[in-house]
Amino acid sequence: MTKIGIILGSTRPGRVGPQVAAWAVETAKKRDDAEIELIDVADHELPLFDEPRSPLLGDYEHAHTRAWSARISEFDAYVFVTPEYNRSIPPALKNAIDYLYREWNNKVAGVVSYGSTAGGARAAEQLRLVAGALHMATVRTEVNLSLATDFEAYTMFTPGERQTAMLQQLLTEVVTWADALAPLRRG
């Protein structure tokens, strides 16, 4: 069974991301082909990258990095839930990703983004570039949520049937790709 980590990338106080992540987790847990867990970057309290050696080496000095490595290593695939900040991903998410290297390799990711004008689509594109540098595959389908139309008063997430169908398609692609990449992860 494919083990998928749904990574909540915003750490901002008052964030709406937990609502989106909870919806993604709830939707994903209805499937019988994947095991789902939420990973909230805010729970890991990672300082700005502070390892003295490159993540390429996998030789981590700090306990917080070793704990983050162990957590990320558990999964075959990820779904990133990210807002769009200034046409990119939040700095806390980028920092969390940059702490590691091999832990991301030969895995697959999907993106659920949210934002004002483009539903977070530009953040999703930035995340795809970062994932490629880490030898991660990204699935074609993505869920882009508009703060203007998918949230009441920009604060209460109200997903529609279309968004739920898109998330199911994204999850199907994530599971399929994770299975296809399994031989590479086994070495």
C-alpha cells in the first residue's frame, strides 16, 4: 500500500491551510490503495537551514534535522498543500524541503495550492521546479483553489464537487507513480 504524506506548508498564524489539509486528508483516507498521514511543517520547528554540510551527504548534525529526515523517509509519496506567497511557495516550506535530499529522491508529489488571483498555480509551478531538482516526479493534475471562490470571506474553506474530483484524480496519479517508482526507491 502506498504511504502518502500530506504536507501542510504554511506556518503563518491565522492560516487557512489546515482546513485545506484536513479536507485532503479526509478525502484521501476514503481510498483503499493508500495510507495517509498529515505532516504539518509548523510542528517541526525547523530553524533556517543550519546544517554545516550539504544535505547531499545525509550526514546531519542536528537532532531536528535527523527527526525531519526520519519523518519524511517514511513515505512513498507526498501531496503538498501550499499557499501562494508572491508567486512562490512559503519560505517555511522551501526551508523544510531544502533540509533534505535523498529522502525526497525517486518519490512522487502532487500539489494542492491556494491563493488569490491564480489559485496558487504559480506556487505549484515553483514547487514543481524544486521537486525536479530533488529527483521527484510530479503528477500532472493539480488542485488550484481560489480564495475568492473556494472560501467564504477568504477564511472558510468550502470545497465543491469539482475540487474533490480533481483531488481524487491527483491521488490516483500519485499512487500510480509511487508504485511505478518503487523499484528505484528499493535501490
